[in-house]
Amino acid sequence: MAADLHETARALVADDKGILAADESSGTIAKRFDSIPLESTEESRRAYRDMLFTTPDLEQYVSGVILYDETIRQSGSDGTPFAKLLADKGIIPGIKVDTGAKDLAGAPGEKVTEGLDGLRERLREYTELGARFAKWRAVITIGDGIPSDYCIAVNAHALGRYAALCQEQGLVPIVEPEVLMDADNDIETCYDATSRTLHKTFDELFHQRVDLEGMLLKPNMVISGKGAATQASADEVAHWTLKCFHEHVPAAVPGIVFLSGGQSDQQASENLNAINSRGPQPWVLSFSYGRALQAPALAAWGGSAENVEAGQSFLALRARCNSAAVAGRYSAEMEELARSS
């Protein structure tokens, strides 16, 4: 089983490809649909994911797709289950398995992610439905006196338990400790919070006997808070992010797939490119983007069957740009050339 886990983990970060995160909860996708606007129903959600997953040549840039519980049970317009539809294209199906971040008792302003109860049984079912990897997101908030050591510790412990259960069932765990970029902090504050979080997370992974070669890390970039008066440049993001990873992420981990964390689609590509422009690293540095891949496609689709090709063209563009960023070959000119062609 270990060899299979290693092979799947490597495949998810092979050939300058990354992961499409299409695992929005029903509440989150409803908010996204409000921007079109479109009522969120089981059928509209299915039609939207169908548009994304049937994008021509998506497999050239995307290695895997993270699905939501509802989505992995749905099928494309031709009746093919989504997991099989993706696998037939050479894209590895995955599944979000946490049940969301809730208030952490005794820690105002902080969260803990739930979903460990019954997880072993759910993982078995998801494996039968076609999933080959999974994802669990922990939320770490920067604020006055936070993140606390307590918050970091309980979330790291949950990530370790989740990862061990995944590997027991033959699923590659994507470990996602996200330090949010929503505050007004500078980049050094983000570096400190991210360093503390990664240090504790890998301590738990070690103690809970997680095979590092059979997992992927999905972290935030080390970046300025959205409300910061001075925003760090892409070069500064690359410097602080790589410094943090070299200090805390073991070389045995085959890949780091960044979350976009609220960055704009172009900013997420620019920062990923800056990171990869600094030469070879011990790990593949790729992407696992949700909004930064989907936002232009959602706007172009607008809920209309007549606009499926338009939506797909924007998803293909973003996937192509981020694949180039993994290789350190992205440029702003790619955006203009693609939109003018």
C-alpha cells in the first residue's frame, strides 16, 4: 500500500500539473452563485461542476480534482459518475472529508476543524466511490494575541489523525493548515504564524506515524494580510515562503500544493511563478486552487448552457497559466495573448 500511496502523491504533482479544488460546501457555492446571480440547487451545482470537469484538455494542466460529498455522488450530463469521468480523462479524483471549522472552546476568535468521528467508515465509502486522495483544512487566524499555541496544537493533532486514517485506507492525505490572510498584518507576522503552525503540524504527523512520502502539504503562501497598508511584492512572498518551508517541511514530502487563500487569480499565478523562479527545491511546488482557478470561468458561464464553452475557455486559461507558473515560465503577457486569441 505504501508504494501505491507514494505513486499517487507523486502523480498529483507531476509534469507541471496542479489540483483543481472544486470542494466548496453547499453554503460556499451558494455565495459564489450569488455573484452571477444563480440559485444554488442540486442541479445547478451539478451543471456547474459538469462544465468544469468536461473542459477540453484540462488533463494537460490538472492532475487531480477535489470533490465535495454531494459532487462525488453526482454524474455528468451523459450519466457518467463524476469520479469516473475524471479518471477516464487521466485526472485523479479526491474528496474533502472535514466537516468544517467551528469555534474553539476557550479560545475566542479561533477555530478547530471537526469531522474525525466516523471518518474511517466515510473514507472506506469514498474509496468505493472512486476517490484516491482526500483533503482536510485547518483554519489558523492572525489577530490580537492569536494564533494561540492551543489552537495550533489542536488543529495539528486533528490533521495528524486524519492523515493517518487516510493512509490506512489507501488514500493520499492532503494536509491543509491554512493561516488566513484576512487581517492587516505584515508579511513577517504571517511568516511567524506559518512557521509555528508547520512546526507543530509535522511534529504531529511524525508522532502519528504518517508516511511523509505518501502525503501532500497544502499551505498558504507567506503573504501580507489583505488589510496591510504595504503589500509584499511577489519576490518578497517567494523569499519568506521558501525560508519558512526550508525550516519546517521535510524533504521527504513529494509536493507542496498551495491554496490561493483569497488572492486574485492573476496574483496567485504571479506569486507561484516567483516561488518557482528561484530554482529547484526539495519538493515540487504546485497549486491546489479553488477560486483562483474558477472565478473567471464562473462569471463567463453565468449559469447558462449557451456559455459552457466560454466558461471552459477561462478555466483552461487559468489552468494553463498556473501550470506555466509551476515551471517558472508564467508571464503577464500570457494573460493578454490568451484573451486576444
